[in-house]
Amino acid sequence: MGSLTKIFERLRSLAIWIVVLPYFAFGCVVVWLASFVLRGRTLEALIKGLCKSLLALCGIRLRVSGRENYVAGRQYVVLMNHVNFFDPFVFYAAFPGIARGAEEESHFRWPFYGGAIRRMGMFPIDRKNSDRAVESLRRAAAWVREHPLFSFGIMPEGTRTPDGRLGPFKRGGFLMAIETGLDLLPMVQRGGYRINHKGTRLIRPGKLEVAIEPAVPVASYTRETVEALIERVRGVFLARLGE
């Protein structure tokens, strides 16, 4: 029975890829073209709709709780744990507001996707070079100040979890929050590791839960006390994940 289950899972995953890859490319082209004529909430509604439909095609049943913790019209630095390559789509499908964020620099060279995220206004970040990464976040902070409609999304672990457990948090997003004065809004996802994880292309349909936690104010923190802020926010994630 175990062998039959594995064969079924592989065949089902292959079928999902056959359907989803063309849809993914189509969605990227649509976003790229739409970005020349649409702005703000209209473009965001299109992006969110495409992300939700892509997740649905993969059999990912997204459930979002804690929407009351998001205050419409407020800017945040939004943090979400990094589990698999569906995370950007999960983020946009789950976050109630409008946001842009940091993307790995190499992603901007990917066919279709690179052009779409460039037109969206995502910020390339070199995670292997801390100085360049910090400079990218400084530019992002300046951009956020000039665009009050947008929050900024970041995955503080910087890379996908290798074992399903929460990884260490990098300082960049927290320093950005302190610099801009924007409160941190944790979004904790659970269930994604079973659906897909680092080291495999296998997709297992299933339920994915995203909890929007109460915002964490940063007003009382400075660059010198950023580690205390990191520990406070990390505690929120650990409590929700039950780790």
C-alpha cells in the first residue's frame, strides 16, 4: 500500500505541474501587461486573484484567520515564515492589504516571473551579500515612505526551512521597521511543509492555514535593541507553530 500511495502521489503531482506551469506563465504575462495600464488596488486585485486561483489549481486550500488584526489603510512591515516555493502566492492571497517586498536577486532572471515581479516593483535582494542586502532594504524603506498605500513584505528567515521548523531570523526586516517606524505584522503559515518543501518538487494538495497575528509596535526599539525585537516577534511565530 505504501508503494501504491507513493506512485499515486507522484502521478498526481506530475498532473498538477502539467496544469499549473502553463497557468503560472500565463499569469505572469497577464500581470506584466496589466502593470502598464493598472495601478494600486486594481492591479493588486488582479494579482491576488491570480495567486488564489494558482493555489486552488494545486489543491491548496487556504484558510486565513486574524484579518481583524490588520487595520485597513495602515502600513506595516509584514513578516511570514518561509516554507516552500508557493510562499509568494500564499502571501499575496492571504494579506488583506497592498504590499510589495524583497525577492531573491536571481528570481529577476527567471522567464516570465522575472518580468512580472520587476513590473510589480519588487526589490531584488542578494541574500549571499549582507552589505548589498542591507542597501536594498534601505532603498525599499525610502520607497515605502513615498508610497503610503503599500506595506512591505519580507520572509525573515531568508530561506526555506529545511526541516519544517522555524529558522533563525535575519535582522534586515526588523531594522527596516525601526527605520521607517512601521509596526511589524506577523503572518504565520502552518501546513505548507507537507504540501511542498525544500529538496523535492512533489506537490501534495492539502490545507494551509495563515494566521495574521496582532501587530508588534516598534516605537520603543532602536538599532541597539533590535535583537530584543527579533526575539519578541520570533516568540509569536513559535507560539502559533507550537514549537
